[in-house]
Amino acid sequence: MAEALAGLPLIQREADCVELRLDLFEEPFDLPLLLRERGDLPVVVTLRPVHEGGTSTLSAEARLAVLVHAAELGAEYVDLEWDAASPHALFAVRSAGARVVVSRHDFSAMPADFADGWWPALAALGPDVVKVVGTAREVRDCLAVFRALGADRAAMPTIAIAMGERGLLTRVLALRAEQCFLTYAMLGQSSATAPGQLTAREMRETYRTERLNPSTRVFGLLGPHAEQDRLREYNQWFAQDNWDAVSVPFMVSADAAGVVAAFRELPVSGWHIHGAEHQAAVLRVLDNLAPSAARQNKANGIVRHSDGTLEGHWVESPREQFDVWRTSTAFQERYGAGR
């Protein structure tokens, strides 16, 4: 309780809403006090059972009683797991004054039917918000999240995330979708509630998440690990030039060419490739090469033109990479050739 009460004022400065994970308290919690101390922040109250990644060992009936009480105390949203979201439970929560988030999680993998099975099944239960969460074992698993947030599927407010280090980019790029209800971040490194979370400050200062919208272009930094300094640099340049774009990490240990090819679907508008093996491998999925890349027989920069073709380049500095992205026909058609 002491840690939670100390953290709430900080969260009020960093975030737009707060989740109260009641199952993570190590001692009895004072729910009325917690809800008073959250200030003006909307709150999502969650009491997660063990089989959905939480720690609560209460029965479904006892958990529902706590969540209904939270609604009676003024909680704006209550999170119900998919197998607890009966018509009776939804009615009880709504009658107490809260809206319902119905959630389902997979902490081991990304379900094959994440977008086409999980999402419609949860939507059919009649929630106010659908929440579907899988785990990205490799970065291509993230595409399922973007499909779930697609306009043809997410006809209601949706939370869709891929957990894990390789799913980090979904926590940022979900905010491009009109249907995205929220994304999760932690206050500090000690307060993570799921693998792969960023801090709220990183979300705002590194990724400038308040700027993201459906037309925001995506530029990937592909390599074996996230290049944090480079990410901050590129995103700062985007903001300074008033360029509606964001750069995110694509952490890849193998098959860089397959990743670049797969993310034509998103689509990614440009790439910065780290690692000699990856730089050579991506050549096989490019449509053409600039002379600089042809001479090197590898590419560390890629631009996507307005016709969808991918062109490989070789650059000597991050600023040159940034300028190469600005030479693409897609950029020039949108922002003008003189920028």
C-alpha cells in the first residue's frame, strides 16, 4: 500500500490513466483509499487470476465481488477475464457504474487465431473494450497485433499487445490505430506488470507517442538489439522537422530478409539495418539497389517508395540515413521535395 500510494502522484504526472492490479498487492489493500488517491485519473481495476498471468487465488465469485465493489466506489473500468465474462458478471459491473474490459492473455506464444479468433470471440461477449494479448517469440508475431487493430476487425475500442522484448514495438505502434483504447507502460523499472514494457517517460520522450495517428509513418531499426541512442536521435529529428513519423526497434537474430518482406504489410516506410550478416541478407528481398549499396554488396538503409518498391542504400552516418529516407518518392509526395 505504501508503494502504491507513493506512486500514484507520480503516475498522475506521467500517464493518462492508471491500472490498479489488485492481485499484485502483498498485503491487504485499501480499495477506497486507492481510488481516492488516484486523483482525476481514470482507473482500470484488475484482479487477475493465476491462469491469466495474475496471482489471485480467489474464486471467480469472490473476485467479481471485489470488482463490483470497485465500480461502486467510482472505478471507470473493470477488467474481466474472458472465461469470467458471463452476462451476469457484465451486468453486475455495469449496474455498479463501470465499463467492462474483457481480456485474454497468452504468456507463452502468439496464438495463430489471435486476430481472427480471439478478437471476435471476445467482442461477441459484449464488452465495452476488447483486450487481447499474446507473446512475441519473434518480431513477425507482432503483425497479429496490427491485424487485430485493423479497421475491418476492431469495430470497438481495443487493446492489443505483444508481450516480450520483441513485442515492444506493438506497445508504441498500437497508438497509430483509431481503435486503440490504450497501451500500457510502467512508472519505473521495478513496476513492470508484463515483459517488454517501456516506462511512461520513454513512451513520451523517446517515441513521442502523443504525436502518433493512423497516418504516422513507421521506420524500423533492425538488428540484434535495440539501439536506444539511435532511436532517440531519429525520433527527435522527426519531431524537429515536423515529420509525422516514428522509429521503433525490430530486434532480430536471424532471417532479417524475411522480416523486411513480412513488414511490407504494415507497411514500414524505411529501415536502418545493423549487423553485417543482416545487411547482406536483406538484398534478396529488395526491388533495387542504389549505387552505394551495389558497390558494397550489402545495404544498411532501405527506403520504401510510393509504388511500394524497396530500395537498398549504403549510408555512413545516422544523419545520412535520415536524409536517404527523405529522398523517397513517398516522402516527397507527402512533404515536398525541398524539405
